[in-house]
Amino acid sequence: MSKTIKQIHELCKENDIEIIDFKMVDIDGRWRHLSIPVERFTEDTLKYGIGFDGSNYGYAAVEKSDMVFIPDMDTAFIEPFVETPTLTMMGNVCVIGKEENTRFDQYPRNVALSAVDYLREQNIADDMFIAPEFEFHIFDNVSYNTSPDYVGYTIDAVQAEWNSGVQCDENNGYQVRHKAGYHCSLPNDVNFDLRSQMCNLMKKWGVEVKYHHHEVGGPAQQEIEVELGDLVKMADNTMIIKYIIKNLANAYGKTATLMPKPVMAEAGNGMHVHMLLKKDGKSIFYDYSGKNYATLSDEALWFMGGILKHCPSLCAFTNPSTNSFKRLVPGFEAPVTIGYATSNRSAVIRIPAYAKSPESKRFELRNPDATCNPYYAYAAILMAGIDGIKNKIDPAKNGWGPFDFNLFDLSDEEKKKVQGLPKSLSEALEALEKDNEYLQVGGVFPKRLIDLWIKRRKADIEKVNAIPNPAEFELYYDL
């Protein structure tokens, strides 16, 4: 049930709230915020919104550039990381019109809402339900520099194997070996309590946690998995989860990153996305006839086919950083080929064998990572899937599987027969430039937004490519 402004004021009074904080999403997927005294939150705030300069958030200029933020009171939560009693909430951005405000079509939350609206208009399903997996590292300290006289970075985690020989009173010898962190126990798992606190706070904030554990990477790699939720809510939750991970680590005197590949030669951080479609409260991904592969319905296979067809261009939204493609390499349980299979972590789409019931039947997309803007990424995945259903794209007939074998073990000759994911952000952006019409249907992704996204990501590439890499000194300094 939607909250009323009266209920918000009662909540503020009960908790001695002094400030109301509004969290907005910039184009790259970072939260920004502004705050007002609690007494200034009135009916006019909901009617007229709060004006701001959208150009500073990275969005393209529009003919009517006056934009306002309209709070969504159902997202209200007491801010846990500030001393002043503060109520925080998310919302949507609108363009001011003569008669009424209209959705600003580039704003991430609005794009996600439009994608769900389009799904319903096509009478395919009522919503897409997703469950991302959040992998991240917790370091004890980090430093980096890109000045002309010094380019480099250092990271440290007390549990990393490189600290086994450190002579100090704090060294207890319980470091985690290279790639040996999966489900490691105490005393090696030094961040167990911190992860538990993260999960407890997520639950209080309305995020249903499935479980948490130490991940494969020895230098303090973690994972938290959540339960399925509808697309827009889960995009909101993704922002909340990242916020909690980073801020609670900071409160513990540590630093957390969801960067895809922060540690050389160790497992990277993915954000695998489990998904299914529901109509009238029931999943449409289960094959009751039992004739289809992995008991997936025709709609599920077509949805999968759309994702696999558009996977190269999707990577521009699901893996939008230059660092993303340092993770998508063989040997680290990260996908490098476009295909599907059951229980196969080397395929970009994996069908969990344990998800057998009609309501749990689903598959996961394994290439995304948390550098994405979740609203754009989830909406783009949905639009690709819708295209697959509308055009009945059969993944098997297109040669995308099922690959029920380890794709990493193929010979070089066999690998040439399997379509691969982009090997760089440049390749992903080239694919998006050629393949973006499926995103534009229904007005979900404005062409102006797609062009701007490509321009911004190309600027990232140019910046990174212009900086000498320490490995280049190792390879070429003495030539």
C-alpha cells in the first residue's frame, strides 16, 4: 500500500527525523543526493518536485531542460549512515510541462519503468523477476595514482596470501591461499561478521537476502545473494545493496569494491542475474509438457534466444567499464562464449539444475558486473528477451547450444566455431552502434541516450588507453 504524506510525517515524528534526504541516480549509475529540513516536505514537494540541473548528472540536454525530482514515498527508509536523524527516499525525474510533468526519458529509473510497461503492452507477462548475485572485495586499504610521474595502485587484505611472511604481532598465519577462498571458514574468513551485518541491514531496508559467503578469491572476495524481486524494485535494491556494502565496510575501517577485476590473477567480481517472467502471479518459464530442454517453456527459450542474439550489444550496458573485460577471460569461472547449458558456469547463460519447480524455473546471465547502471542493464536484458519472444528466436537452431560440456576445454579449432563475447569495451560499443533498434522499440531507450552512453564510454576508453601501464615497463623498458 502506498504511503501518504501524513504517514511520512508521522514516521518522522516517531523517529525525531530532522532531515529528509533524496537519492537520485546519475547516468553512470552512482547515487547522488540532496537534503531538505523535514518541515519543508509538503504536498507541494510531491506535486511540483525539487528542481535540479540534470546536465551535472551526465544526461543529454533536452529542449525543455527544467527537471524536477519527484520522491517515491514507498522507498522511504531511515538513513543508517549519518548522525543527524534522516529519512531517505528515491524517486523519479520529470520534465516540467504546461499541463503536467512527464517522465524524463533518459532517467535510469524511468527507462526501467518504461521497459516493464512495454512488456505489459505486448501482453507477454506482467513483470520480469530477477535476483542478482553480488560479488565484491573487502580490502584493508587501497591507494591509486595516475599522475605524470607515478602511475600505479596498491591494495591489501590481511587475509591475502602475500601477507603470510609479514613479521608483525597481527599476523596469525591464517591467510587464504590463491583461488582457495570459496566457502572458507573461520578464522580465515575474517569478514564474516561484517558480511552478516551487511545482510541484516539489507533485510531491514527491505532486501530479502538468500545467503552470504566467502568467494573464490583469496584476498577477501565476498558474495551476497538475494531473493527474486520485480525489475524496478530490484534495480532500487541494487543501489541499496552497493550503498550498504561500501558504507558499512567504511564504518568498519575497511574499503569495499564491486570492481570486476581488482586483483590480478584472482577471480573477478561478477553480478550474475537470475531471471524469469511472471503473468497473473505465475512463472511462464516452465514447460509443463516436458518436451523442451531443461523443462524450459518456449517463451523461456525464445527469451533466452533474444538475449544470446543481442549479447554483444548488451555488454555495452551490462559490462560498461574497461575493467569489465579483464574479468571475462578463460580460467576464472567467467564466461567468454555466447551459449547456454544446464549447470555449466562456462556458458554465458546457465540453467540451474536445482531450480526444478514450476515457480522456480529460471536461468541466469553470467556476464554482467556491478559497474553497470542497474536500471539500464536490467531494462536492456528485458528488451532483448522481449525481442526473442516476439520473433521466436530459437537458441538451439542458431547454434548457441545447449553446450553441456566445459567450453574452456575446447580445442582452438573448436573454439573458432563458437561465438564469443566481446573481448573489450570497444567491441561491445561497436556492437551497440550496429544493434540497438530492439532497445528503442516502445520508446524505452531514447536514441539520444544510446548515443550519449556510447560517447561517454568511448571517453573512458580514450582516458585509459592514454595512460602508460606498469606492465608496459616490465615488457618494454629495456628495449
